[in-house]
Amino acid sequence: MKLSREEVLHIARLARLGLTDAEIDRLREQLSDILENFEVLQQVDTTNVPPTTQSIPLQNVTRGDEVADSLPQSQVLANAPRKDGEYFRVRAVLE
Amino acid sequence: MITHQLTIREAHRLLKAKQLSSVELTKACLERIQKVEPKVHALVTVTDELALSQAEKADQLIAQGDVHPLTGIPVVIKDNMCTKGVRTTCSSKMLENFVPPYDATVVEKLNNCGAVIIGKSNMDEFAMGSSTEHSAFFTTQNPWDLSRVPGGSSGGSAVAVAADEAIHALGSDTGGSIRQPAGFCSVTGLKPTYGRVSRYGLVAFASSLDQIGPLTKDVTDCAIVLNAIAGYDNKDSTSVPYPVPDYTQCLTTDLSGLTIGVPKEYFVEGMQAEVEKALRAAINKLKQLGAGVEWEVSLPHTRYALAAYYIIAPSEASANLARYDGVKYGFSYQDVDSMWEAMEKTRQFGFGDEVKRRIMLGTYALSAGYYDAYYLKAQKVRTLIRREFDQAFEKYDALVTPTSPTVPFKIGEKMDDPLQMYLSDVCTLPINIAGLPAISIPAGFGDGLPIGMQLIGKPFAEETILKIAYAYEQATEWHKRRPEI
């Protein structure tokens, strides 16, 4: 089953990803193909199988709450596309 | 002696004996880069000034008698590892001008050894791809046949080593991105156990799968580099606090007492005859070296690994890449007023096709209504795949498979068919799903094109696969062949 244009646009919006019409058409085809291929997973019996999120036996890794140096503000801001003094400059969130 | 062709071990011996200086070695590599780079396009940035100043410092260290095996040795770093003051692009327009304010832990560790960073290597954008064709800048060519891909995503690192532009390189591996290009370029590439090497400063793709590792000219060099980069790092909470052995100590040539399994699911469908032939010969060689070989091992869930991987990796990627919003760093679309529009346009023009495809795929798999059927299901299948490996490792010390089902394919051949491209990783990605260590070493040629053998080990048993790889390498000549370019 091919994804609809609306479905592709819905996913793109969730991902905050702008797409051209040509990209939307191409993604409808390609994502549908790929997802169809993934149907193979439904053949696997996973009753009572817990999910694995990562492969190592570590849990709740914590560290001491110790003060340490962080990067100087000038370096943190050095790559900012828009800045204003000591701030990142962003567009209005509330319109 | 051709200086740029030296291995780490050979160069170290000459540096220590003062028969060669690091500046001479570095200049030899820089000259080699000038000569072959127009043909192979392996490097996004050549850091010649940095390299020469590091080489001078290394020569001072050597003069003082302070010599680590990597002191003064030129290395190429995949362009997804942060290098302080040197732009780190991930071969993406999104990070084309990004200059990190800090070093990745692996880079810091190499620098502490007195290493010489000679360049940053080309890759598939954000490490998503199997051919390096998904670089936003240019395609890297395979030095064995310039019309073919070098593999990916660490294609630039593999080519830099295969074409002798550097003595060794670092790559990263999420589903085969070190091993598959190592196989395609006839070099040695190791993906360590998940948690063995710190990921701090590695630009995140799929955080539960990513791992950094060496690409080298032989197995000894691989062990030397792993010694330098392995170990716990308090900046990476997934790095594991196990002691780091001296990996060069396990390199012996007698394999008696070891049992190696051959999982039959890795020898099916779409595999090229010459790859299968080379692998069977290589496995017989392991037997001659004293290893017990069991040919009929079965890992039936292998056939589900590709689907599980291409749900899990894009899902994690879609979350990780949410950070590219055009506000903090990276490309930023300016010509609109609305915050949302600016973000959407930034991501539209900053990301390439494959990255967009994976963000879409991952977002879909994580979205309401599909999470259980895709993401959760894939995570459960992940459990079964890992269990199957654990069971196999109760009987076998290591598993052996081809690194990839084919020899390097033609540039452009798979660019219009993402699924065919994904299949190129079918032998390597199950290992990331299970978090295991695996190494690819040269195991022959088919029509002059490289074929790799993959050895898979138990968690944190890098020593076992290095030992088997070393024994095979010492008994064969494949790793000594060089491409004519």
C-alpha cells in the first residue's frame, strides 16, 4: 500500500522537514517500498520477548555532582548563525 | 623503502631509531595526498599546517626519548569526529562551516600520544550510506578501480589508508561503516564492542549502534590503535569501565584450541560466486592454522536483521538530528520570519536525500499508531538476534562471514534504489544490533577487486578476533597488495 501525500506531509511536519513536491512524490514511492519490506518482522513471534534498547549491561550511570569547567561562552556562541551579545538570537516563538 | 607505504609499526621503529623524522614522514604523506587525491577524493580537509606543526612537536618528543607507538604517525580522522579548531562537516551542507570548540575523546587520546592529524575524510552524509556517494560534497573513488565505490560510510578513511595518503585512519561504524569499506578497499577495519571506545565528540547518528574504530594497513597496526583509543570515558556514559588489555599481546599464529563457526545464513541470496569462493578458501586456511571449523552453524533470525536495523537506526537518527534547527550552529535558512518555516527550510536545504529519507523513516516508525508495529517490534527482534549470537558463542570462540556479499559496485549503480544500497550492509549490521566486536581483513580478490572476511567475537573479546585475523594475515599475502594509482 502506497503512502498518501497527506501521510508523507504529516511525517514531514512531525520532523520539521520541508519537502518539495518532487521529493514528496519520490518519498511516497521509496518509503512505501521500504516499509513493505519491513513487514517481514511481523512473521517473528515476539510474545514475551522484552525489547532491547542497547547492548551493554549498564544501567543508571551517574557521576559525582562536582563543579568542573565548561566551555567559555564565546566559544559556545562561535558557531551561532545569529547572535545578539551573549545570546543566541531566535525568531519569535509566540506570534 | 617507500615512506608513505609504511605501517605504524615500521614507521615507529624508524622514528625511534632516528632513521626517519615525523616531519619527513608527514611530508611524504602530504606529497602522496597531492598526487593521488585528484583521483580518489578521500579527504574533505587536508590539515597540512596542523600536521606539520604536530610533526615538529612529535620530533621533539622523540628526541627526548618520549615515544608512544603513535607518536609522529600521520592519521586521517573521519569527518564526523570533532577536532578542535578544524572544521568537522559530516560531509553535510548542514555542518559545512562548523568548527568544533572541543576535541572528540578519541582525537584527544591520539593527540596525547603525539599523533599527527593530516586530514578529515569524506563520508556518506552523517554516516548514512554504504558507498560514500551520499557525501554532500563529492564522491570518493575506490583506488582499486576508480569507476567503483569505496564503500561507506567511512569510505574516505578506508581510501586514505588503501592509497597510502595516511599511515592509518579512524572511522565510525553504525551498521558496517568501518568494515564494509575496509573490505571494499582491502584494508583492515575493526568495529570494537559497543562501549569499548568513547563516542564523546562523535557526531551522533544512531546512539545505541555507533562505535569508533581503526582502519589500518594490517592487524598489528589495528591492535596498536585500539590500545590507544579504547577505555572508559566519564564523558560517555555508555563507555564501559572494563580494563583495557594490551591488544598487541594476543597476536600469535597458532589457532589450535579455537573453534570458529560459519553461520550459513550469511552465505545466501545475492552473494557473488567469487566472494563465496574466496571465503571458503579463507576458512579452509583458518582450519590449516589449527582452528576447529563448524560449517553448519545456523542463526535463523539473521534474515530479520536488515529490517530491524533500518527501523532502529533511522528512529534514533530522527531523534538525534532534531538538534539541527539552524539556531545553535550549522546551516541556517535566513530569508523567512516564521520560526517554524525557518526550521523547516534549514532542514530542507541543509540535509541531503538519504538523510531526509532516514529522518522520514525514523519519524514514521516512532509516530503515534506505528510505534508498536515498527519500533517496539524491531527492538524485540533485536533481543532475539542478540540471544542467538549469545547461544552461538557458548559453542564457538568466533564466527566468520564475508564482510559484504559483493565486490565493490559501480559508482551510481545503487543510487536510485535505497533498498539495494541497504542490502550492501546485510552481513555487517547484525553485529551492531548485537553490539559485538567484528573485524574485516583482506581475504582475496575477484577480478582484481577486493574481498573482505569478517570475524565476529564475543562482547569485549577483541583479542580473539585480532588473534585469528593476525594468524590468517601472516599466512597470506593479500594485505601486502597495493592498488596501482
